[in-house]
Amino acid sequence: MSETNSKTEELMDFSGFGFSDEVLEAIFYMGYKNPTPVQTQAIPMIMEGRDVLGCAQTGTGKTAAFILPVLNRMMQEKGQYTKTLILVPTRELAVQIDQQIQGFAYFTSVSSIAIYGGGKGDNWGQQKTALSKGADIIVATPGKLISHLNMGYVKFDKIDHLILDEADRMLDIGFFDDIMKIIGHLPKKRQTLMFSATMAPKIKQLANKILTQPEMISLSIAKPAEGVLQAAYLVHDHQKVRLLDSLIRDKDNYKSILIFASTKRKVSEIVRTLKQKGYEVEGISSDFDQKAREEVLRKFRAKRVRIIVATDVLSRGIDIKDINLVVNYDVPGDAADYVHRIGRTARASTTGVALTFINEEDGYKFQKIETLIEREVPKSPLPPELGEGPSPDILKKGYRPPGKSYNRNSRHSGRSKGNNHRNKHRNQRNHKKKRRD
């Protein structure tokens, strides 16, 4: 594609895709104006019925890129049966996509439902009815959908469209076997669309198994949006709360702030400390059921809560406009998660700020992040009243935190074996939990 053609396509409005009047009317009322690059590339291919493998960062409009053309095609597909299945990694993303479908389908007769775990018992009955009697579109987490499939009443024999969104995240969680089992219940003749933020080898392997001569779309793989102003601070753990307070105190331009912490316990500690300092703040982690999470997000969207502190449960799968500031209170363990975290701000061509706190333990993790995004994130000095932070040496290649041994034959090897044993059982518990979700 030439640069001229690319610019021309980006300027094209949605009327150029050949959508029905009902879909165009919904696009207008949803406030969409010009298609994004991923929409410009993907929509014509999907309208033609081709399989697509799309790689695009979060916040690029990829959800609408697959919802709109599939919805338009579904209006021409008669019959009361489930026509489209969308698989996603988390309940938050399932709810978000279902809400977008309902918005775009407002002027049509297309029905949809989100299938996920963590709800009350009455949700099961609603989900069973939709799966057995044929809601037009099912948006589901694999683990919960498998639970329904095992009961024998799910009718997927006429699925026309299979969509995997955030496929890399589903594979990271360990959903490969579940995905393949679900696909075993679908017709072989179907349109399959797969979207991912990264193009790791495991994504290509899955694509080879489930896609047929796919068209490839690749936009800004694993890169933050251009509108994100990034900076980092070298800071000791005991300085983090004071640094955070100094960064947001009396900063009225930061009306909506999202803070990511590494553990559920730390989320609770940060929330408690910030509330003591007078901030309007709430926390979200996997300990919260879906109703509690949605209530916190409603308050956040309505500006009744200024700050949300969360684990990576919110790094993907939420679409909240006008988040002004994202703070990585802890550096994420996976470099790709950094891109997803800071992608919560500067969405849809807006701007935002992303700040990361780096302690002695996390310096080597941040090296990997800068390697992934192919740029050095500016390091800002600490306010003088906080004193000195860690040495810049923690960001040098090959640095490892002091006091830690990486020699298998060291005196810590027994402890490492014990940790590995505990980690094995922890992973088994996590696998059971994700099946429930």
C-alpha cells in the first residue's frame, strides 16, 4: 500500500464501506466519524468474507473493525440461531464488547449476550437460554463457555463467524486447549477473525491451525499510542506513596487517574493510604465480583471517583474515555503488559500521561520494556524533599538486584526448589480459577 493510498483511506468516512442504512445510523449515533487505520484495512476484507489475522495495539478501534462488518453481514443471514461467537480472555472485555454490540445493533433485530463466570446463580439460567435458543451473537470467556458446552445444550452447529479478540492474552492465560475444544463444536466452513496486540510465535501457530488463507493486518505491533507522554522515576518503595501524592496533589488536569499495582494486597494498601490523604479512590482486583467491579467503573466514568487502583485485571478489556493519567506503581512483569496498561490513556487519538515507578527490583524489567517499545523512556528526577532514589545503574544491561543469587548450586537452591513447588501448585489453582471465569 502506498503512502498516498493510506492517507486517502484514512480520510474515507464509514459510508464508503457499503454498510446498510441501519448500521450507518448506529455508527452516527455512537459518535464515530472517520474510520481508524485498522478499521480502514480490516472492514473491506471482513465484508468480503475473508479470514483475517490482525495485529494492532490497544485503543486503535479494532473492536468496531470486526463488529461492524460482521453485524452488517448478519443482517442478511436469516434464521434463529447463533451466527457469531466472540472469544475473549476476561469478563471485563466480554461485557465491554457486548455493550458495543448493543450500541451498534440498536437499529437492528440482532441480539447478543456476554457469557462469563463470577456472577450469581441466575446468570447461568440466562446464559443457558441464550446458548440453547440461539442469541445471534455470543461473547464469551473460554472457561465459562466450556462449562456450558459440557452440559450438552449449546447449539453452535451453524456458526458463520468466529472471532478471537486479544488472542495473545488468551494464550498467556492458558486457554489454548479450551479454544481448540470450542472450535471442535463449530462448523469447519466459517469465517474466522483473530486479533492480537502482539505477533508471538504461538499466535502464528494458532493462526495456522484455525485460519484459512488469512489476510494479514499489522499496525504498530507492541507500541504505545503516539499520544501517550511517557516518563519514569527511579524510586525506593518507601518513597512511592509520597511521590504519587506529589504528582497528583493539586493537579486538577488529572481528573481521571488509573494506578496499576502488582498484587491485590498492594491495591488495598494504596487505596487505604490515599483515602487517608483525602482522595476519592476505589480499588479493583480479582477478589471483586463482576457487580462490584462494574459499580466502581460506573463511579469512575461518572467522575464520582477520581482514582482507581487495580491489578492487571484492568490492563485490558475496559474502554473508558478521558483517562488523563496512568501510573505503574509497580513495573509489570511482562513487557507487553506495559503497552496495554498505558494504552488505557490517549485512546482514539487523544493524549495522556503514563508514569512508571522503578525500584531496585524492577530495573531489569524496565530494560525489557524499553527494548520492546524500541525507545528510551525519559527518567524524571524525584522531588528534592523525597531524598535520593536508586542508582541509575539499575537500568544498565545485565544488572541484577543485590542480595539475589542466580546460581543453581548456591545455598538458596533448596529454597528455589521449594518456591518452584509452591509455584506449581499456585499455577494449578490459577488454572482452575480461570476455568471458572
